[in-house]
Amino acid sequence: MKKFTYPLSDNDIQTLMDALAVMVNVIPDSDLFPPETIDLALFYSEQIVETFSSHNTNISRNMLQTLYMALTVADGIISGDIPADEESKKICQNSVFGILKLLPVFDEYFGA
């Protein structure tokens, strides 16, 4: 397994937290992913919040996949491909530069 070595800044972590918040709000009521995927994403989202809240950036592959999913959902909201409420759209627009910065980092890690 490839090691995630990208040094996350405080701004990166805030962007990821915003993307997680939006994802947790948007995906439970959607048909974007299978129910099992949604359940796992919600589970790992909680772990990520706990990890980042303790100022730890040592995150597992499952958490990285969840962050990648959150960035992808946020990007889909920005592009209009994924429907979302106005608050989620606003959060994504406010984080657009961070999202666009981090997506290629995660694309490279996951070999997309």
C-alpha cells in the first residue's frame, strides 16, 4: 500500500472537515452510493473528526478513502452534478480552492 505523505496544513484540514460536513449532510438521503458505502463513510467520518480534533494527522487508508469521497462529493456539488441544500453549496463554494488543491493529491494517492 502506498504511504500518504502529503503534509496537511491547517487550511487543508479545515477544507477536509468542511467537505466531510457536507458529505455527511448530503449522502444519507441520496442514491449516490450503496447503503453499505454510506454507512462506512459515516463511520469513518466520525473517526476522522476525532483524529483531527486531537491534532493528529496520522490517518488510516479507510479514513483517506472517506476524505477522498468527501472531496469528490464537494466537487460534484460545486459543479452542479450533485444536488445539495443551499448551506452545503455555500460551504463548498467557500472551500473551492482547497477542494481543487486537494483533489489531485488524493487522485494521485488512489491512482485515479
